[in-house]
Amino acid sequence: MVVTTPKHSGHEHPRPRSAAVVDDIVAQLCDLGYRDTEPRRLVISAVAAQSRPFTAEELCSALPCVGRATVYRGLRLLVETDQVCRVLLEDRELRYQLSHQGHHHHLLCAVCGASADLEGCDVEEMLRDAAATAGFKMSGHWLEVYGRCGECAED
Amino acid sequence: MVVTTPKHSGHEHPRPRSAAVVDDIVAQLCDLGYRDTEPRRLVISAVAAQSRPFTAEELCSALPCVGRATVYRGLRLLVETDQVCRVLLEDRELRYQLSHQGHHHHLLCAVCGASADLEGCDVEEMLRDAAATAGFKMSGHWLEVYGRCGECAED
DNA sequence: GACCATAATGATACTCCGTCTCGGAGATTA
DNA sequence: TAATCTCCGAGACGGAGTATCATTATGGTC
Ligand SMILES: [Zn+2]
Ligand SMILES: [Zn+2]
Ligand SMILES: [Zn+2]
Ligand SMILES: [Zn+2]
């Protein structure tokens, strides 16, 4: 049950954009051997419906019919499969958002909570070199940038 | 009570280096209006005695005679006054270590837990520019770099 | 469709980390 | 000495995430 993908649907009502995203993610999970279940789809579509980085608890209350553990499990699965990425706020609160794939970092607005991907920034090289100077072989890093987005900028 | 600073101590036995560090920190706190108390000194000297980044709980068990709340309060005070900095491990575990003052980042060995300050790395500029490109005004950032230290490096 | 192995679910208990509360003990000042 | 204030410690509390485990749903096979 649940919305099945109408492959060649002529001129029916188009489903909301997010539905396509959900189908897409579910398909990728299936390829990896994970089942297509209703609670999982609910979690994924709730994730896709968010417009800003959200917390796991927010997702739980947006999905009162899905068990808390299931929401957390779904979220973890999405992170592990790179569909969702985690961002860390200045107060160390952990939030999630749909990933645009590939390694990247986020700009987070401290006022409205908006997030943008950090483009045109090649820290990796620089960090690797600096690490080497200290005798370290870099294997990873965590970077979050905070500030105010265009809309929240003032004075 | 408690070790007082022997200003001009002739040729007595030198106290452990860390004692000087403790006195120094306590003095700075006093300047800020905080009292010089025994539990506080115990916390500070336990901090100074650590050779690697440590967790709050580790500190608690290293100080069985000091209340848990007091250890946490002391730690928080030290962070707020910039005497101690916080580092975040890859699994998001929070650890602490004596600060070398000023804004800087850390290199953390994923094997032995050693930490080194990241020198000669000017990410700030780069981040600020990249943020501006996205219409953000950067106000802060969090960066941790993970890898293997020289001793733990292998093939 | 029926059957089955097993992946997934959800209620709930639990752990972990850190903060709050509050009565009491010292310091500090008047 | 009395009043005030910081600090202390025991323990209650709260939020976030995980573990447990009986039950259910899924997807492949016949
Ligand atoms: Zn990066
Ligand atoms: Zn904003
Ligand atoms: Zn920096
Ligand atoms: Zn190491």
C-alpha cells in the first residue's frame, strides 16, 4: 500500500515534489537491502518536508504515529547512507537535514536557523598540510560555520 | 591551608610544575572575583595533571572527594574564563584540556587520544570569504581535525 | 495465494551526561 | 557579631539517545 510510483502516469495530478524524493531515497535503500516499510517512508517524507535543519525530537513529534525508536533508527540509517547530514549548532545541539551528497560543510544562521552549503572553500588541503606539519596524518574533520544569513543580517 | 605560593623560596624543594599552573589560574580567577576554595583548587590541579584531553566524568572519578556538581561547575568556569578548552571527538564525545589561550583548533589522534594545536593554518579568512559568497556574515565556527599522531602512524 | 525466515517496529526501560535545587558551611563586609 | 554572599555537595531531575524484546510486516519462494 501507500503511494506507489506511477511510472508513466500520463496527465494525472502530479504528486508533491517531495514524494519523488521519498521514492528516490527508498529505492536507494532497497538497493542496499533495506525493506520498504510504511514507518520508514513516513520518516523519510517528514525529513523531506523540513525546510530547515531539525532535531530528532522535532521529527518525533512531527510523527506521533511512529515510535520514537523507529524515528531514531530511520534517521541513523539515512545518515549512514549519506542521505541526510548532521549539523552541529553552537550550543552543540545536533540537527539533521537532507544531504546534497558528497563531503561538504554548512553555514548556519544563528538567528533563523537557515542553513546553506559552504561553497568554494577548500579547507581540506590546508588542514592536511597543517596537520602534516604537526606530524599528524589527517583522516577527517568536523567543521561548522556560524553567522547570519542575508535575511537576518541587519545594521 | 592548601599550598600557598612561596614567592621567593630560596632553595627549597621545587613544587611540581603543575602547582605553579594551579596558582596562576587561581590568581586569575581571584582577579575576576572568584574565591580561592579548596574544592576548586582540587579541580584545577586535577585538570593540570591530565596529559590528554579528558572527559568531565573522568575528572569526577579522579576526584572522588569533590562533588560531581562542583567538578562540572569548576570545569564550566574554566572554560568560560578561557583556561580550558573543549574538543569534540569524532563520535561527538566532549573532552577538555588546558588551553594555550587564544582562538585555535585541535588535531586529535584517533588512536591514542593525544592532541596538538593546529598551527600555521588560517582558515578564518577563507571561511569568512566563502560565507560572504553565500550572503552570510560569519560570526563563529567550530573546527576539529582528526587523524593519527606521529607515534600512532603506521604504514 | 500460502509459507517462512528475518528485518523492522514500538512500548518501555535504561544509560549517560549534565544541570538544578536547596540546606548548610565558610568567607566577606558592615 | 550580624548580615550577606559565594560556594559546596547530595541527590533529584531532564533531555537525548540506546537496548530489550515480544510482536508484526516484508519480500522471496513454492
Ligand atoms: Zn571538509
Ligand atoms: Zn537567518
Ligand atoms: Zn578558527
Ligand atoms: Zn596517537
